[in-house]
Amino acid sequence: MKPALLLLTTWLFASTLYAQSDVQKRYQTKLILADDGSTIELDAGRFTFTSSLSLQDKKRIVIRGKGIDKTVLSFKGQTDGAEGLRVSNGENIVIENLTVQDTQGDGIKTMNVKGITFRNVKVEWTGPPKSTNGGYGLYPVQCDNVVIEGCTAIGASDAGIYVGQSRGIIVKNSKAYHNVAGIEIENSRDADVFDNEAYENTGGILVFDLPDLVQKKSGNVRVFNNYVHDNNLPNFAPEGNIVATVSAGTGLLILAANAVEVFNNRFIRNQSTGTGIISYLFTQRPITDKAYYPFPTAVSIHDNIYERNPGPAIARSELFALILKTGSEIPHILYDGIVDPATLDSNGKPLPERRICIRNNKNQSLINLDAGQGFKSMARDAAPFDCQLPPLKAPALNAR
Amino acid sequence: MRTYLIAACLLALWLTLVSWQTATVPEKLSDYGFFTGDPVRQQPAAGVVPYTLNTPLFSDYAEKLRFIKLPPGQSVAYNDTAVLHFPVGTTLIKTFYYPHDFRHPAKGRRLLETRLLVHQPDGWKALVYVWNPEQTDALLEVAGDTKTVQYVDARGTARQLAYGIPNLNQCKGCHNRQEVLTPIGPSVRQLNGDLAYAGAEKKENQLRHWQRTGMLTDLPPLADCPKTPVWDQPETGSLNDRARAWLDINCAHCHNPRGPAMTSGLNLSIGETNSTALGILKTPVAAGRGSGGHAFDIVPGKPEASILIYRLYSTDPGDRMPELGRKTVHTESLELLRAWIKAME
């Protein structure tokens, strides 16, 4: 090796100077060279990128713009990389005060990060909602200690705010609109979703547990103090995705999730289903994952407010036609009634700790669809669900 | 005068400290001395050994020259399950280029970049050197780049491409096992094939050559070594074996249970035996519009209804797979994979 060795840092700083005109290189270089514990300040203004930006293998980094709509990172016309910003294998990362626009795929994806905070971040696809928009706006996956606060997600063709396969989660004071799903907690444990507004999506909030994933079991999810309204947008998710099966007019949908407590929310004018509780079997998708548990259990829906305009469901499916045969209005709460036999005692009664409990909601009305028996004995009787589960605990979080 | 001396001493001390604390990285590829003669010819220097893989990663039809440099006097031990465990001090060298005309290699070529994987005491490091327009040397680049490339393809069609050179983070987008930067290609099964070595009259099996020259130890009889088929040579393997080999090297660096695409639940590693994990009648998880409107990753007998084919065909950055390093359709491998799915029951 020749002796003329240059110091990596020295050379890189020199190259940074040369690349001033090239914002892509400038910001990417900053992200690569950032020392652990440093803050990367992004200027005010609108910056266009043709390729994903990425941060990896870093600790205690803050990526900070000058504010939502003040620092705008636009990926319109992006040619490389699927997401806008990608953070992987980090610890205690904060992304705040910026807007990410029009990425080809997901907006901000963070994977394998222990401690990830999104604060005052907007992710949006401009223009009317369309299936060619990216899938997820904010997309932490396989992360620990996730905080999403003061964020806004608009136009995602899957979920605006999506937390997947993660542990220890707070989503609060955020807004999601014009997405297929506003906020989704999927295969995740220990989550609090509160003080959010999810509106004008296809479905406002989803709590899902899906098969074939690395993190199998979700649970301990609390959804409270949210304003979930007017989620009547026609579903524009590309077929094949599970959210493409969500009916327009859905406030909250719980799919195969366990230990979910839903309280003090306002579910207003979600014109098909205020709250749905269904098994994965209800989707009629095949299950080959032997470790997967397809039933929702220990779900508690209490002290919420339900309102809707009169009339048929906005989702024009056979199911809602069938439901209307049982009464003049669509009930606010739908339960598919598919029960795991293992959660029943010897008399066929549900074990207390695994029950679906629905109580004390304003304007409460519900229907058990009896989907397991081909919808033969749909019942609007609330008595079987009149119970209370012990309150769930707030997740213990260790994030900045 | 004394002040200057003190200042000079302090400066020297400071530089020593800084260089001691900071990894020193050559600015120019030529600083390493990997090649002799005209750089564009990529003639390896002593101790730098060329190698090939039976079924390589597709990178927008770029051609690749691969070399390995082991630390002097050291060797690597045989293992038939993973990428070889090369000793610290090893450098893997890969130069990407396009012939001006794929039908006539003698018309010359344009070198684009040379990527290095350097095995340092604290792990593998990736470095990217971008060739200058004069093709006299390549310079270190951390933030990636895009180069317009023109060439005439094997069918005689003139093509143009915005060739993407990865930034250092993107290297780890693929070279990643449980968040540790790792080589992908040089496993025994991929190296088990013949190569024409300079000065030799006939081709020689690479494993045997490595053993003969002291690079590889513990080599069992060649007949007992696993061998990846050549994806486009039917005589080297069954349709299934060739398709699985192609998916393994093109997809499984991410799509394995310890790779960046583990979140999808799709595992395209050559050893995967669970049909759902392999994608057969598996529903997508976070594909978004990448589903192309299809319900399953692979529908046996129906390539046109399989997300896998849709995403390998797409050139849309939001849909296409692999996410990095492919902007053009690889027509030939799609034919292989379509036939593979078509033949499934």
C-alpha cells in the first residue's frame, strides 16, 4: 500500500465542500458520517431527492428539520430506493420537525432500532388518495420503544402510521387522514394509542395480528381518547394486501389481536362499522403458520361514544345486507363470533380472562355475526358481552 | 523560530493522534496496488486471485470482475454451508463494467466502480471507488452516485441506463446478516466451477486451484462438494435447482430469517423447505402496491398471478425487487422463474 494515505474524515469533508450543489450527496454524507450522539440539522426549504436517504448503525442521533412544512424532503420522481428515509440498526434515534413527501414506497421506515421517536413529522402523498401512493407513511418495524407524537400521515395506500412487529409503543397527538388505514398496530406488543385523530380514511385504527411473521403475537394494546370519525373513504389499497379487505366506513378493526382495551374514544360517522372484532378465519385466507393464533381474545370495549348517520352501510357488501335483515340500523359494534373452542369451559361458556367484553358505551349496539356457522344465528343481544376485564397497563417505555 | 517548531510538533502530534483514532482509507484505488499495467485491463497483481460465481447477482446487466486477496501466508478453511470464513486481512474486490458492445467485447469497455469488502479486526468494511472518465483510476465515494451508461446489448439493441452506485449504507442493505456486514457470494457451492486462469492452458476448478495454491484447506473430494448450478445452463441443474439458485443469490441476502427482509416472512434461501416461507400461497405483509393486485407471492402454475414475478418484472422504484441495483428487466431470469412457477403443482 502506498504511503499517501488520506484520513477518511478529512477527505470526506473536502468532498462535502465539492458537493454543495448536490443536496442528495450532502445530506447522505452527513448521515453516513454522523458521530454517535450528534444532531443533524436540516435547513428550511424544499429539497428534492432522487434516492432514499439512510442512516444506519448509529446511536443517539437527532435528525431535526425546521418544522413541519418548513423543511420538506420531496421524493417526487424518485428513481432509487423504495422509501424516503430509512433508519436501520440504531439506538435512540429521534426524527423531528420535518415533512417527507411523495416517496415511491414507504415514507420513513425504521427497522431494528431500539428507541425511535418521531416528533412533529408529516408524511404525505400529495394529490388525491390513489393506489400508486406508497404503502406506509411512518413505518417502524421490529423496533423497541417507539414514540410517535405530533405527527401527521396523509394518503398512504396502506397505513399512514404503521407500527409493525415492535415492542413498547406510544402513538399520541397525531393525525391520520386520507389513508386506507389511519393508524395500524400490527403484530406488536405493549402499545398505547391515544389522543389521536383518525379521519376520512377507509379504516380509522386497526389492531391486527397476522400469520407468517417473525414476531408472532401481538397484545396488550390500549386504544383510548381518540377521535375516530368519518372514515368512509373508498378503499384504494392494491389488492392482495390485507388492508384491501377493510370495508370503507370502519372506525376501529381488531383482527386476531389479543388483550386489547378500547375506551373513551369517540367513534363518529364511521358509516359501516364503528368497531369490528374479527378472527383471521373471517378473512377466509389460508393459514399454514402453525404458531399463529387466529382468534381475538381478551378484548374490552368500554366507555366509548358511538354515533353515525342513519342509513345503510357505506360498504355495499352482502354481509351488510344480511345484517340489515336483523334490524333497521347497522349496529355500531360487529363481532364475527368465531370462537376458539379452547377458550370455552366445560359448559361452553367463555373463560372469563379470554372474553370479549362490551359495556358502558354511549349509543352501544352490537351484533354477533355467527360467522363460524355461516351467519345462521346473528344476534343483537348484548348480554353475553356484558362483562369487564381488568384494565391493561401502560407500556413501560424507555425512549427519548 | 522556536514557536514554529513547537507549532509544527503540536501539529504533528495532533495529526498522529487523529490518524491513530481514525481508520485510514486510501483515497485512490491505485493506492492498494491490486492491479498492474493499464488499469482498464484489470490485470491482478501477485497475490490477487480472480474468481467467479456459478450463479451471480444480476446488476442491470453490468459485467463483474471478482478478485480475492488473502493476507500473505494465510488460507481459508473449507465449509460447505455458508460463505467461506475468510481471515482478517482479506479483501474481496469487485469491478463493475459495461462492454461498449456486448456482442464484441474487443471493442472495449467502461469501468464504473470497484467495490471492496475489507475484513478488518472489527469486521467487514465496505468501500466504493468510482472510476474516473479517463479510466486511469477510481476514487473513494461514500455517498453514492448515478452515472449514465450507454451500451449495445447482446441482441444488438442500443441501451441507456442511469446506473446507480450505492452509498456506503446501501452496501449493507444487501451485505447484512443480523445487522453485521457480511460477504454474500464466495461460498463453496458458488465457487465450485471452472475458471481460465492466466497462463494456464486449460480451465481449472476454482476450489482445486485454491487448494493447490494454498488458499483453501480441508477440501474434501470435489465430488463431495456442493455445487450451485449455473442458472442459465440447463445441463448444470434441474429447473427447480436453477430457479432456487437464482433466487438464493439475487434475493436471499435480504429474504432470509436474519436479513433485512425478515419482516416480510418470505425466505428465498436455497435451504428453505417450508413452502409458505418460500412464498407459495403466502399472502404479502407490507408489500403495499408491490402486490400488483395479486393475492399470493407464488401461485403454483400461475406465474402471471404471482407477486414474485410482478415485482421482478416491475421497474417502478416502489414495486421492483430487488430494491437496489436493478432498474432494468432481467428478461432471461424471468423466463426461468416463470417456467419454474408454471411447472409447480
